[in-house]
Amino acid sequence: ATTTIFGSHYLRTLCSNMFDRLSSQNAKSRPVSRGGATPYHRRESFIPQANRGKQFKWLIYENNGSYNGWFDWLPIWMRVGYFSPFVVVSLMFFYSAIFWYRPQQLHFEATVYETVISGKEVDYFWGRMPKTAAADLSIFLWGIIVVAHAKMTLGSIGAFPISFTGWSWLLLSSRAGIEFAAWAATTHEFLALGKLLAMIGSSIRLVAITNACVVCTIWNFILFPIIYFFSIPAGEKRRSFLKFNFGFFMTNIHVLNFPMAIINTVYGSQIRLFTFSDLWVAYLVICLYSIVYYFVMDRMGMHFYPIFCPRSAFCVGSIFGVLGLYYYLFLKWNELISLRM
């Protein structure tokens, strides 16, 4: 019996050792899964790890929201971080209102075309060109000269497409150029083209003069003092900035832009009253620029207008303040035009 018990024990031990060796060999021959029995549920992220570096980032450049260090003087919270929820709701309301409150039929008087057709123009230069057309041509050419001067002296005109000041200058120059082209086309009996150009030029009259007024006022009385006293250190840099601000280029786009925009919009022989179609176009331009400013320039780290910082709830006041200002000026321009008609 004792022999039987030891034999049985020996046999079990031998079988166990053989099974362990076979198991270890099979384990070495099979690849080991690090994910365990249910790898999908053990993952730290459902996003494929290879694509994690390609996730969307708000800032286009790793610059802490300061393009080329130009805006380091602003607090970091104004340059980086989530938009204020109040600003997000306000922008959504504004963009929705632009769509829902668009006039059913946009109408713009083709004033230049109608004046030529009716023969009402009486003031001429050298008996050939009306003074209104000559003024528009002069404004258009001067606008080109200023842009060319900026290109030659500053080396770049990249700020024109991204700054509200640049938009304002291009609009007032374009308005004058388009309405001069309308006069020329109508005079040479290209009537359909002349009427179309006259309507296009007429449609941007209100936004041209209002933008110029806002740029002239906000830059000279709000932004310039802020930048001068808080952004530029005292000394030579501040003196250089002051000299630059009152130079040829800056004086044109921030001071002379307003009187230039007045001509043939609220002053002249071809002025007309503005309508809600004109006001809608003005608001549309603000809408388009806000998209560029908040969703392109902010991501690049360009913060030209700190009073419109989207990370501060106070920006809501700035946004609706500008919208209210445009409506106020819309009423005041019409009062002024009514006195002159």
C-alpha cells in the first residue's frame, strides 16, 4: 500500500512538471497582449493614440496669444482661454438677427445713374465732368496713393485685410471708385452697367461714412491713449510711436478718412436718405469683421481692440454699444441729409 501511495504521488508530480513546461513553452511562442482580456474597455482614451497629436487647437501658433510678442502687454487671461459665455450668447444672437431681420427686399437708389439720366447735374469741371464725379475720382485715387505709400514705406499692407481701419479705408475708397465708374458707364451709354454700379456704390454709402466716423473717434479718443500710455514704454519708443501716429499714413486713415467719407454721402448734390437696407448692410459688415476678428485673428494672437476682448463679460457692452452707435448715427445722418436736401 505504501508503495502504491508513493508511486501515485510520483506520477502526479511528473505529470504536473510536464504540464508546467508545456505551458511555459506555449506562453513564449504566443504574443502577450498588454490590454488584458478586454483591451477596449481598458484604454485610457477612446481616441486613437496615433491621432491625439492632431486634435483641434484654438491657437494656431504656440505664442501664448501674442503674435510676435506684440500683445505681451495684455494680461494672459485676455489672450488665452475660453470666451465668456455671455459673449458667446451675444454673438449667436447678433449673427441670428442678421439672418432673420434681413429686409425682404434690399433697395438702394441708383442716385448717380438717375442724376445722369435726368440731366439734373449742373456743376461741372471744365464743362465735361460733374464736380461730384471729380470728387469721387479724387477720393478713389487718393485712397490708392495712401495704400501704395504704405507698401513702399512700411514694406507691407497686410494690416488692411485684417484691421477694421483697413476695412474702413478700403470701403470709402471703393465707394468713391464704384460711383465714379457708374457715372462714366452711364455717360458712355452703358446703361445697364452704370445702373448696377450705381446701386452697388449706393449700398455702401452708410457703412463707409459710419465706419470712418467710428474709426476716427475710437482710435483717437480711446485706443490711441490706451496704447500710448499702457503699451509703449516711456522714452524713445513712445516718442517714435507718437511720430508714427501723426505721420502721413496714420493721419490719413485715422483723421482724414472721416471728412473724405462725408463727401457725396451726406454732403453733395447727389445725397439721399438712408434706409433700413443701408443699415442692414452696415450691420452685415460688422458681422463679417467680427468673424474675422474672433475666429481668425484671435487664434493667431492678434488683439487690436482690447475693449472687444471676448474673454471678458464686459465685451457684451462693447458689442451692443457699437451696434447702438451705428443705429444712432443712421438716424443722425438722415437728420443731417434732410437739412441739406
